[in-house]
Amino acid sequence: MIRMTVSDSGVRARLQLISDALRDLRPLGDVFHQIFIEFIQRHFDSEGGYAGTPWAPLSPRYAAWKSAHYPGQPILRMRGTLYGSLTSRGAGSVVKISARAMEFGTTVPYARAHQVGDPARNLPARVVVPPFTQAEGTMLADATLAYLLSRGRVLR
């Protein structure tokens, strides 16, 4: 007689490692932040068109002033403060990574006015930080899956 015994102990052990990894996603923080940075860069380079509705053009009067004082600077980039705060870990940037949550953004005071608009100042909404596109969602999912699979392979 030939017998084969199958045990689920190896599978259970690997699933436990994956479950443990899900309790602390901090190791994914730098990868997720880089995905956010590249997303924001594409969004700004396309002046809002990459992840939504292209930003409203500057008013003719303001465009003339900006061209005279900050030649060649595109919409939402005058000195680079807002853009820099969203694409680096510098002044004004928000990078909070904990075991169960990540937050990326900016503390630049005028970011909200651009995000939602300000009719009193004749400032149209130009969404600075839109929701991720499907492409970024896929990148986040792929990075998470690779991380979880690597944790599950710890046992040999």
C-alpha cells in the first residue's frame, strides 16, 4: 500500500506571515510615496489633464503679469513651492506613514484655494491632488502583492 499525507501546516504558516504583514504596512511607505510623487509630477506636467479635467487657463491679465515676472512657469508653478511640497520631502510636504495608514499631501496654505477654487478671488478650482487613476491603483496593488508574497516566502 502507498499512502500520501498532505498537511496544511506550511500553507497556514505562510498565510500567518502574510496576515502579520498586513498589520504593518510601513515597509511599503517609500514605494507608495514614490508612486504618489510620480503621479503628482504627471498631473502637474499635464496641467491637470492626466487625472481629470485640465486646469482652467489663467486669466489674460494674470497670464500677462505672470509671464513678465515668472517667464515660462506653467499653471500652479510660480516659485515651485506647492509643486515641491508634493514631490519631495521638503518644506510643506506631508508624509505620514503608520502601520495601518499613509497620508501624503501639502501644508502650503494656498493649496486648498486652488483645489476647490475661491470665487471671491476669481480663482477657479484646479484640482491639485486628484484621486489616483487606475494605473496608480494597479501600481499600489502590485507593490502590496509583491510585499505580501515576499513575506509569505520567508518560510522555506
